[in-house]
Amino acid sequence: MSRAVRYRRFGGPEVLELQEIPEPHAAPDEVRVRVTAAGLNPMDWQIAPQPDMAAQFGITLPAGFGSDFAGVVDEVGAEATGFVIGDRVFGGAIGRSVADFVLVKTSTATLWRTPEGIGDQVAGTLPVSGLTACAALAAIGLRAGDTVLIGGAAGGVGIFAVQLAKLAGARVLGTASEGTFDFLRGLGAEPVTYGPGLADRVRALAPEGITAATDLFAREAAETALKLGVAPERISVVADGPAPPPGVRKTGALDAERGALERIAEAVHRGEITVPIAAAYPVERIREAVTTQAQRHVHGKIVITL
């Protein structure tokens, strides 16, 4: 037997159960990963209470939980290619990652080798957040010399977006609560308090204006950028929020360009990107971990350990 977090009805953290299930084994075209860490994302706890959203990802009840994972390949199917037993890997498995074992088809390109020097807790946070950040910045054509406003800069996607934008040579203004200002400064952003009056505060920080924006939470930053004269095509919003203003580009992890995650992993390996782990919870405390993340007050990523 093995363990997996599952739910039998849609709802909040209270529906999540750590269950014993039959141990899965790799099919001919699959590898099996013994999971050691699974990074949580907002989409995980947004899917669980929403049948319509779950259906968009092909998730039906009873369902597994989580999207990102890291661990070690411990079984390789006869037809699977590219990996051998003992490889340290990280990857994505929507609705299945918080479990002792994850099966991955090697033909789907959702599994990557973990670079030496990167721990499993960090690697297990990279796929969804890293790819979403890459897609959000690519959608606005971010380039050196831009002054970009990032909404939700201290969140799980925001920490990647801020650092990727800095690496690209942009000046970064990031919306956040005052309690996260020092955290954001440490990542290279100039923090600005979200909420009413945001446009005035952005003008005060950047009187010469901003040239681009990406909104990773709600739509306040996108609407502010429009108000400040940024062209809609230079503003992006992530796909799991409300509908964007007209002309603004909607994007998500699936839109990231090929090779984006490998570049992020190498940047982490070189020390150019830091991945702050806000907290690590053993899988037995899954409900507590999800409740904490859903409050959106953590600075960085939350990881489940197995």
C-alpha cells in the first residue's frame, strides 16, 4: 500500500484526506517517481471546491490533489525513455502530485532532471509557478529598460516573476502588503501597497511612467496600468482569475515557451533566482498547509513533504 491525498467531494481543506491506496506501478511507457516534496499552488485549492474548474483539467471524483512534485525515479517501464532508476527529477502531475508515488508518461514532457545542488523542496515548487511567471512576462514582451508593475509580487508566482524581470534588465515595482516590503526588496523589487490609490502611489515611485504590467492576483494592477497609459498588449493577467480588461493578454503555465523551465532551474542552480520556502508541512498536515496558503499571507512557497 501507499499514501495519497484525495477527496471524495468538492470543498475546502476539510475534504482532503490522506488515504492508503494500492501501490501503483509503471506501465510500459511510464516511469514511477517516489515523491519526496510537493509544492502547493493556488490552482490546487481552487480546483478542489469548483467542479467546473476541475472538469477543465479532466479531474473527476474521487480525485487526487496537487500539481508539482520532486523525487527519485524508482521504476522504469520497458518502453519508457530518457530516465533511469535513481534519477532525481521534478515535474507536474495535475491532481496527483501529493502522493508517495506519481506515474508519468515519458512522452508528455512534464518531467525534468533536477540539477545537482538544488534540493527536492525547491525543485518541487518550480513547474506551475515558474512556467506561469515565464508566460506572464513573455506575453508582454518584457525587455531591458522596461519599468514593469507586478501585481501580487510576493506570492508563489510573483517571486519568480520579480526575479526573472530583474534578470531581463527591467525595473520592477511590485504590489504587496506592507508586511512583505522587506521580503520584496530582497528579491530586487520596489514594493508598493495594493488597494485604493494604487495609481497615485505608482506615479510617485515612477514619475516617468511604467511601460508594462502583469497581474498575478485579481485585476487591480492590470486596471492601474491601463489608467497610467500602458498599452493593453503590454499587460498580462494569469488565466485563473477574473476576466481581464479588453485587450489585456490572458496567459498561464501552458503558454510558456519550450525550454523555459530548464532555464529557470539552471538560474536557480547558478544562484540567480532564489526560491524562498515559507513553510514545509508533513503530508499528514495537508489541511493545515492548504488553509495557510489560501490565506495568501505567506512569503514564498509552501511545500508538502512525504
